[in-house]
Amino acid sequence: MQANDVVQIVTWLEAVGISVWLDGGWGVDALVGRQTRPHDDLDVVIATEDAGHALRRLEAQSFALTVDERPTRFVLRDPRDRRIDFHPVTFDVEGGGVQHLQDGRTFRYPPEGFHGSGSIDGHVVRCLSAEVQMLCHTGYVPDHNDHHDVALLHTRFGLPLPLGYGPG
């Protein structure tokens, strides 16, 4: 997934009224304003009510559903192997986004997390805030890319390193 692909996908979705927040590696790179590593996919958060519309919009661009773990997530892939990992959320009255997980639990993105913005290839994009990006990098065994992303968030925004990411 290249920077111009990210901009194109976000543009396609926003053109039909779907709000998109970048998450994961591209979300971190947007916050720091430059691509810092290769990306296999694009992680995005959207409103649950927009999921069907997003699917239809991107099917028109040759994307197909390849992973369907709704309500938690779904993944679209096109013939060029561009993959978009959607994380649908239901917004609550405070503006937080509730994601329903496969095991029946929920994860709530705090309202302030949806006020992030950054830049991809010179284009302003919505993304989860640095604090929420850091929060989303916890609760699992991190890989090399996770360590890279967390180090960027720590260095650029002065956020404390979560458990499992520091020395020792």
C-alpha cells in the first residue's frame, strides 16, 4: 500500500460522505507527516452504519471482500493486492466509538481519539490521535512494525511507552 493509494482510497470514501480515520501504521505515519516504513495494508475506522456503503463504493473500484469478521472488522482487497482493514464503530452520545469484538467484548475509542489529523503525501487526512494510536498498540504481542510505530509516537509526541515496548 503506497501513499498515493491511501489518498485515493480516502478520497473515494469521503466523496460519498463516509468519514474515515486512519489507524495503525498509516495512521502513525500521517501523524508524523511522512511515510516511515512499508505498509502491507491500510487500517481505517469508520462508522458501522457506513460499512455497507463503503463496501459497495470500493467494489466499484475492483475491491472484493476477503475477510468478513463483522461486526469487529472486514478486509477488502483489489487485484493489485491493496488491502483495507476496516474497523467499524458505533458512536455513542459522548462521541466515543464502540467496536464489538469477536469474543463478545467491546473496545471503546475515546471521543478525543477522533480529533487527530495528519498528512499523507501532502494531503490532510483524519486519523486517530497519537494517544489513541498508542492505546491501540497494547493488549497483544507486538511485532517489529508495532515497535517501530510506538517508538515514533513516543519520540514525536512524548508519550510514555506502554508495557512490553520499553527496555527490559
